[in-house]
Amino acid sequence: MRNLKPLTTEQFEKNAKSDKELGLVNYEAFFETQIKEAHNFALGPYYWFIGDNANMLITVASKNIGELTPYSKTDWENKSPLFFAENIHPDDNLYVFSAIQYAMDRILELPANQQANIRINIYARMLNAQKVFRWVLIQMPGLYVNHTNLTTCGLMMITDLTHFNFNGRPILMTLVNVIDGKTEYYNLTMGQELKLKNVALPQITKRERQLLNLMLRGLNSPQIAKELNISYSTVENHKRNLRKKTSTKTSVELVHYMMNNNLL
């Protein structure tokens, strides 16, 4: 188990800022593939933005960001991490930035060909367009690293989870490290301190994860079979295997297990 130091926005900005040039001109073009594919695994309405550590600025944001936050695309762009922090619940700020910093540090430790193996999921409360806090899932599906000076640029994806009812408070963060076909999970919990620990959770295959995402989007078995181009019986077999892995009895229990353990 490892204790993480909670980070204020100012501390995060100081730690993450680089005095080197990033060397990337068109941020949106670089992350074009991840942006186009985001809807395939989004659990609900989502928006995205891209920030770079050289200038500590949000460089570009999605067109729909004003529909899911109190601010327009123009309001978000060319703002510092402080602006992002202002949209996060005050009780969640410290661990969100601590989690992002830790994930970035872990990614930078890996060889370039392994950096895509790290996935980060963070639960936090953020403002919606009506300035009401609701749970969201913060993910970083893309990261650009300038290996000359380790300056980074990240694509952040924020998914609205208003339509989910959590069975208790969710685990705050899951850091997933896929190595040689195996998955390592690290969960962050908050008490007196932020504690990051390796946890034993079931191995979920890529196909099972696709099926779960479709379940969470409200699709039934026939719809999932059509979407994945597999048979109805294959879908049901996947569901049975998932319930067995997670020791759950129903699809509802399975979904709650996945959400509460931040396995998506």
C-alpha cells in the first residue's frame, strides 16, 4: 500500500509544468482517433478537453462542453488547471489532482511502447450545466509524451453518470496496468490519507468489457448481440461468466459491482 500526498491545484500546476516546448501544433488532430472512438466506450453523455504541461493550459475542448458544464467551449479554452478545478466539488479536488499526477508519473516511467497500457478511471463530483454537482467518470484515453524532455499533453474525457445509482460511494480511482495480457488494479481510497493499494479483482477480457459497456448503456442481450455481431447465446454465456467472476447473481448486481469497483 502506498500513501499519496493530496495535491492542491497550485501544487499540481507547479509539479506538472514544464519549461520545455511541447513540440505539438495541432492537438486535436493528434488525438483524432481517440476522440472519434470515444463514443464506443462512453457510459453516458461526455465531453473532452486537451491540456498541455508546457503552457499549463486547456488548449481545445469539445463543441458540446457547454451542454454538460456551466461554461462554453470558448470559456474552457486557454484556461489553466484552476478553471478545471473550479468545476470539481471542493471535497474531491485534492484526490483528483493527486490521482492524475500519480498516473502521469507511472506512464512516464514506462517505455514508449508500453505507455498505452495504463488506463485511469477517477470518480468525482463536477458541475453540470445547471451548476449542480453530480458524479462523473474522469478518464485519460490519450497521452502525448515528448521523449526529448518528457513534456506531456493529455486528452481528458469526462462522462456524466447522473443516470447511475451507486450502491454506496464508489472507489475513487482505479489505475489499470495491462502487462502481458494480465491486468493489475490499483484503487485509491480516501480517509485520513489517500491510500493507493494493489487489489485482487477479476480479469475482464476485452470482449467482456465491450459487453459491459453496452449493458451500462441500456442495451439488452439481443441488441448487444447485434452490436457485437455475435449470437444471443454467446452474449448470455459472457454474462454468466461475468456473474461467476464477480460472484453476482443478476445483471443489476453485476453492473453495481463493476461501477462500485471502478472496473470500466
